[in-house]
Amino acid sequence: MNTPKARSASDLAALAVVLAGICFGTTGTSQVLYGKGINPLVIGSSRLIVGAFALWFLSLRDQTSLRFPRIQLWVCALGVAAYQLAFFSAVHLTGVAIATITALGSGPVFTGLFSWLFGHERPGRAWVIATFITSVGLVALNAHTGSNNVHASGVILALCAGAGFAAFNVAGRSVLKTDYPLSHFISRSFALAALLISPFIFIQSLHWITTIRGSGLILWLGIVATALAYTLYSFGLTHLKASNASTLVLAEPVTATILSVTVLHNQLNFTSWLGITLVIFGLVYLGINS
């Protein structure tokens, strides 16, 4: 039975994850509004470099002499790198709402499976039910793949992004069991991920970064949608199961959808709205029962 103190910490962690999801949810709309003419791979790699520096700065407050978990470092770095490249490309191909909901809606499924297979963390009944609901929602959301609004290649890339986020999730959760400071782990993992995909910055002219729009976009994505978001999410991981945290962060696609419809004026059909509703319902269900 959970004590009131433990329950309070769990509630605070859940709130932090939802706030992280809201920060994450601004990425696609920011890309569409201010990233015109910038290759999505350039945006993803630039965002990661800025975010890595910000996370390194935030990690300076924690000191440790523990041995660094190298296997988890590479798993996390590869997952983060894959997420950046796949997600921004998916947004470019299939739009903000579809790409975001597919990527983050599939995240809990991959996280639960990875946790079960590699993390020795068996997902609970609430995760199974919530994952079933969100999976049905994803099927409805992408029922019209091949139409003008939904492209199969974009959906596949979004699923790859979801798997990358799940790898980060499981690796981060496993590091908590070693007592190694999560802030140090994340800053180093992001630094490695940034190094791995840094060559993509040079696939086009860097003139865009000298503009107010271009530099403002990367600073927002790097500081708010990466450093702040992952700091909040990491705090949530310290008190929640990885599978539950990855489902609560579905606040991201909810935010992205609202921004897509209200700011970008994207049009979604009935089945897409049904899918979004089911994903939100799965999020609420797990939030209540986690």
C-alpha cells in the first residue's frame, strides 16, 4: 500500500511527465512555422547539439564518483539520435498531428516490450489495457494511409521514432537501479547522440542559422523542447515505471494536435479524430490507474 508521501511524489512525477509532453508537443508546429526551407535532418541534429549543451550545464549541480554505465549510454544515445532524425522527417512527410501521435502513441508499446525483454520490469495490467486502447487509436488514426494527409513512409519513420524514444526510456530507467545520477547519464547520452548525427548539419548551407527565425527555432527546440522537457521527464522516471511514464508523456501528441488544428489549420477526418480520442482516453486511464 502506498504511503501519502509516496503517492504525493508519484503524483508530482506524473505532472512533470505531462508537462514534459507539452514541451515536446511544440516541436512539430515550431518546425512547420519557422523551419521552412531547412532540411528536417538539419533541424534534428541542430536541436540535439543545443539541447546537449543545456543538459550538460544542468548536470553540473550533481557530482558522482560512480562508474559510468557504458552499455546504457550507447543504447540511449542511439535511441535519441534515431528519434531526432526519424521524427522531424516524419513531420515533414505526413504532418504534425499524424507524425506526433504515431511516434508517441507507439512509444508505450515499444517501452513495455523492451522493459519486459531487457529491463526485467513486467508491465502492469493498467499498461496492457492502456496500450490496447492507444493501439486501436493509432490504427484508426492511420486508417487512411496513402491519402493526401497520411503517407506510409512518414508513418514508418514515426514508428521508428517511437522505438527510439522507448530505448531512451528503458535505458534511463535501468540506470536508476545503479544509483548513477540520471542528469549525468542523460547529458552524456545526448552529447554522444549529438556527436553521432552532427554531420547532418552540413548537408545544406548554414545561412539559416544567422537569421532570427532560424536561430530562435533551434534555441527553442534545444532549450525548452529538449533540455527542459527531458529534465522534467527524467524526474518522472525516478518515481514511475518506464512503461507508465511513456504513456503519460502522450500529452505530447495531444498538444501537437491542438496546435496543428488551431495554429496550422490542418484538417483531420472523422477516423483521425476518433483515433486521437482513443489515444487521449488511454492516457487518462493510465494516469488514473498508474
